[in-house]
Amino acid sequence: MTQWGSCSLGEQGYSPIEILRYYYGESIYINTAEQIAGIPISWPGYDLVIGSTGDKVRHVQEQLDTVATIYSAIPRINADGIYGPATAEAVREFQSIFGLPQTGVIDFATWNKISHIYVGITGIAELN
């Protein structure tokens, strides 16, 4: 919005909502939430493999297990934050179903496909 002068308004001390209202009127409403649950987090920047641990592993395990409630060929897994053989097997089955190389490793493509399917089946992107 710098081409409209929003930078100048910001330099004058206007808040982001005040800048928006300056251009779009007082009736603009910004919806806020204290916490949004279920939103996928971004890929950690490295592959998750057997032996990986932590919050990123737990997050993708939770998503993968949710996907498994709809795609019953995917084994259900415990979201314990430890990438073990059961997680790798669930990942291989997921990869098989969705046309990815069946490595059992969560690389960038697998992470994004899990997130995409998770968002679709949970409806968290719906406006309703």
C-alpha cells in the first residue's frame, strides 16, 4: 500500500487498522482470535526420519493420525514426538496413497501433502 501513502500514514503514527480504515472507511471490521487451533505449521527445513524427535514430529504425527481416521489404509499412530518405525510405516502408506515416493521420510513434498490433506478433511480452511 506504499503507493497509496500508507507508509506516510504509518510514519505519522497510524496503526495498521487505522490505515485500513483511512482507505476503506470506518465500517471495516478485523476479526481477531486469542488462539487458533489446528492450523498447520510450516516445514522444519529438514527431513524427518527415524530417530527425529520434537514438536515438529509430534505435529505431523497428529495430522497424519487425523488423516488416518478417513484413509483407513494408513495405520493409526501415537503422536509422541518420536519418529519411529510405526510413523515411518504410516508415512509410507500415506505416500503410496497420494502418489509420492514411498520412502517413509517426511520431506518437503510429503510434509506439504500431509498438511494439505489435513486441512481438507478437518475443514479448518472453511469460512463457515
